[in-house]
Amino acid sequence: MEQHNSAHEQLLAFLYQSPIALVQIATNGDVMMVTPRAAALLLPLARGCGLDNLFTALGQVAPELKRLTDDYTFDSGVVCDSLHIHVEAGCLRSTASVLALNILKNDPHSLMVLLTDVTEEVLQIRSAREAQHIAEQANRTKSEFLTRMNHELRTPLSAILGFAEVLLRNSEQSLAPKQRDQVTRIHSAGDHLLRLVNDLLDLSHIEMGMLQVTMGTIDPLPVIQNALHEVALLAEARTITIEPLQQSGGNAAVRADATRLKQVILNLLTNAIKYNHEGGSVSPRITRQGAYWRISVSDTGIGMSPAQLAELFQPYNRLGREASTVEGVGIGLVITRQLVQMMGGDIVVNSAPDGGSEFTIELVADDHLSGQRANDDQSVPALSETTQLHERRGKKVLLVEDEEMMHELIEECLDMFGLLVDSAFSGMDAVALVKTTPYDLVLMDMQMPKMGGLEAARVIRQQPGYAKVPIVAMTGYAVDEVRESCLAAGMDDVLSKPINMRDMFSTIEYWLGVC
């Protein structure tokens, strides 16, 4: 008996001298033992009344503790593991400590409570969460700002690029050689600014993990042809010859996002033109190799050294060409590689100083649907240079656009190709017109006061005879961000501003043919 008492006394001595915060509480609430460390941690709970009513005090600050320990019929063992309670000094919440309580039923008559001060850890977790919340909010604000700026910049860019292209392609308005050169330069500068806006938005989305691709099986040939057409003016301005597209390996079908694939090819073609010698050439090619289709763009340009190739895909790195006359900020290829990899492919580069460069993207082949038109994300077929929608002449189009300059530009283009155009400057005007006039196609701007494009499309779909009339959205936002909402509202397709004449005519030709 004396040995037992001696061991018990030694244990108590050890506990009272150690930094362990331990409390033994009887099931009736009486405090049976408190180590000095526990007393120091729990002293604020006493409120000047001592620690005799500790169980009641704990129950007041941690109702869950009271709930868990009210029932003493359970067997011995852990009652509660790491329950956090706040212990305040006076009424100042800022001086509160956070204690983790581990409660063990020691015997039928008492509980053992081990306390740990976790204030620092909780504060660190809280700070990390607050920092994450601030970062997420900053990212959302940044994304919203870039999206709004992207939209605002696209409206004037649409006018610059659109009217320049009308002047260059309208055979009825002959330009003097010097004027043509000046308009070509205007178009080239506007096109460069547009690509810069698009690249900055995409890079921001990459940094925030928001860049997306919509995969489908597509025929890459019309995508490549459309991209070749879009760089024709840039090549002409630099006297660069674009060789005809070379193809081998049969009908092509790949797994890709048609919109993003076009963006990738445009970037490669643009670089091949910009970093070429005056009077040089660019050669596009598509070939089959194993389970992949390889799309290559080679040029006769200035090329790159092994050291430059090693730094090629670093953002904002222009490989020492910052002082050159070639425009750019060094982010296009970063985005290009990211997009290709997101589509399940890869990009390979071969180059030598003053020996030209060849960029090749590899995309997974889909032999089951070779030669077929892609899903809803497939680009519509390219138009030949002489196509003027002859078969669609006389078709009636409702143009809904509230921005006067954009309205004038699109109306000019539609008139030029023999389409009959009625104009509406708001969603409400469009709804009123469709109630009295049958149209073959509706071109609908998305952002309009009072009634926007989405709401107008929903109302038009409900009008008699308009269940299947094609409605094509026009938006200054990124197409990927609005396509789903447009389709849900009953629209059939989306055109991105600045409106590219080639894309617009191709889209109109396709949907007028469908209807």
C-alpha cells in the first residue's frame, strides 16, 4: 500500500513539475486535479472565482463539450479528440487563446482532459485562409477587369480592322498603290493589337488555371485554310510568299478544339512571317505519322541558335530581339504550347541561325471520323477568294447591333454581298421586327441596353416561324466564355469581335444553307 501511494505521489510530482496541461474532472463537475500548466491556460475561465467550477466554465465556452460529456454511460476511452475552445482574457477577443482538448474517460467517475495551446497554429491557418481568399478575390477582380477591357478594346478594333478590310477587298473601290499600302499598314497594326489583347487574356487565364479547350473530332484542313487567309494581308505587306498547303496521308481528322487550333496555327504563321526575310516564303504542311497528324509551318527566316531554342517557351522572353523592329512581347509561343498540350498533342521546333525555322504540332488522329465535319465546334468551310454568297443573294438578314460604327461596318459588308438587311439597334427593336417580318438569319449583338442579346434570342425563339431560324451571336468577349450561354438561349453560333470578314461570310453561308 505504501508503495502504491509512493508511486502515485511520484506521478503527481512529475505531472506538477512537467509542462503537461492536464485536468482531472469528476463526473459531477468537481475538479480533482489541475497541473500548473493547465491552470495557467484555463485561468481566464475562472473569472476570479477559482477553478472549482471548471467543468461548468468549460461547458459555457464549449457547448459541444457539455453535450459530449453529459452522458457518462459509455465505456472508458476517448470522449472527444481535439475539440477547439476559445479562452478569452477579459472581454478582449483579440487576446483569446485557442485550446485543443483531448478528453478521456479515465474511470466510471472521472474524465482526464489534456489541453494543448494551438493558438499559433490556428492563427497561421486563419492567415493562410485569409491570404488565399484575398488571392482568389484578386484573381477574380483581375479576370473581370481583363474580360471587360478585352470587350471594350474589341469594339474600336472591330471598326479599324473591318473598315480597312472592306477598303482592301471591295473591288468597286479602287485604291491608289500608296493608299493601299497605308490601309494595309492600318490593318496590320490593328491585327497586331488584337493578337496582343488575346494573348494577354489567355496568359492571365493560364496563370489562374482558367484556360479551357472544348475537344471534338475536326477536319483541320478548313481551319488551316482560314488561318492562311487571315495572314494573307500581313504576308503581302512584308512581300512574303505563302506556299500552297501541302497534304499527304489521306483525309485528316484530329482530336482538337477548332477555335484553339486556329489560334495556334495563326500564331505559328504570324511568327513565320514576322521573323522572315523580306521576299522570303512560308510553307504549311500536314502529314500523317503513326497515330498523329503533324501540322508544320516552315519559313526561310532568321532562325534561332541552340541557346535561343532552350529559352523559347519562357514568357516575356523575346530571345534578345527586343530592340528589333519586329513587334511582340514574347508570350504567343507560351500560350501556343499550352494549348497544344491541353489538346493532347505536342510541339516540336527545328531551327538554325539564318537557316529558317520549322514548328510542328502533333495532334491525335481520329480514324473513325476521318473526312467528316466536326462537332459543333468545327470551323465552317473556308470560302474561295471569289465567293460572294451568290446562292444566298436576296436572303433577308436582321442585324441587331447598338454600336453605330459596328452597325455601319457589318451592314456595309452584308450589302456588298447582296443580302437584304434590316437594322435594329436594340433587343426590343429586334423583337418588334420579327413579329411582322420573316427573316432568314438574325445577327445578334450580345451587349445591349434594356434587352440584351440572350434575352432577345429567347423571345425571338418563341415567335411563330422562328423556331429554326438561325441566330448568330456577335460578342466582344472570348467565345469560349459565352458559347454555352448563347446555345442555352437558343442561338446557333457565335462570332467573335473584331468580326473577321472571312469568318462572318463563311458562317452566314453555312447557316443560310442550313435553313
